[in-house]
Amino acid sequence: MMKKILIPVTNHATLGNTDQANGTYSPELTHALAVFIAAGVDYEIASINGGKAPLYGTDIEGDSVNDTLLANEEFQNKINNTIPVSQLNIEDYAAVFYPGGFGLLSDLANNQDFARLSAKHYESGGIIAAVCHGPAGLLPITLSNGDKLLANKSVTGFTREEEIDFGTLNDVPFLLEESLARTAGRYSKVQPWNVFVVEDQRVITGQNPASAHGVAVALVKKLAQ
């Protein structure tokens, strides 16, 4: 059977409660997709409400991977017509990948519908991956025994230092590093903006945008096992 990756993205189009345009950070999605497509792995994009999903970081100069994917007709069709969570059959997917961006801190970080699907997916042997702020989408995932998915997992995610560098510390709904440190078995990080990927069995996380490629490579490798 063709292996498919489910990609949940945010419907929230601003940075927290500000009026700064936001959503999913495009390079974290496009750099991962480039790896999936090269490996012949299909993907679908979903969101809580469905429909057109907000993207930012679409105008980064010198990022040919980002540019190529953004110009891809199939990708445009999928990001402009995301599948509502209510219409998903989680059994259709071999993995779930949460790209980052600040938007999901305001919706996926506490959405029970995706959390339930991801829990079911994980408990049936599926793989869950996330990058940058994407691991916020893993916070609400609770397994059938009542434990949090991350309770005994090693993870990484966007750091406090990176929020400071990015100028977003005072505008984010919550600090991801703190939430992961509280929820996960172990949170670790490296110097800001360096590539860092943590694999703990079937949970794969990356620290920042630069780590999107590495998370996708690890995910594809895991799918092949």
C-alpha cells in the first residue's frame, strides 16, 4: 500500500493575538515535502477547519527549495484546500508530520480532534514527527492509558533563545521550550539555529527551521523500516 503522510497545519493567520501575518512557516513545510516527494512518499494537508491555510515565509530570497515547492500546482491545490479534521480517516496514513510556524500555538497546541487522531495513530504503530513550533501540536496528545504521548519521550523544539533572536518572545501565546520541558520526559537543545533532530522510537522532533530537512530524512528512513 502507498505510504501517505498526514500534515496538520494551522488555520490561525496571525502571531498570537497580534495583527502580524503568520500561519505555517513555509520553509519548514516545503523543505520536508521536498524530501517526501523525492522518496516517492505521498502526502495530504489537513487543518482543523479545512480550506485555505495561511503561510508565511513564502518570500525568502535564495531558498530555491521553498520557491520550487510554492510554484508546484499540486502543493498549491493542497494548501488552498486543506482537509478538515472531521473528514480524516487516520488509518490512511503511515505518519503524521507537524510543521511549525507560530500559528499553531493558537490552535493545534490545544486541539483535541487532532490530538485524538494522533494518539490513535501512534498506538497503532504510526510515526509522529514535528519541527520548530510543530511539537506544540504534540502537547495535547494523550494515550488511551491516560499518559501524555511525550511523558516519557525525548524531544526538542524552538528554544527560548531563538524566540529572543526572532523578536517574538513577548507575543507568543506561550513559550514552547517551557511547555515541552514540563510535559516531555526530556527536552534538549543545541545552540540557536543549528540543525538538531531528536529521535525517540516513533517520535521525531527538530529544533528549528534548519532542522526540517533532517526531520523529514529521519521520517522517511523510519517509514522504510
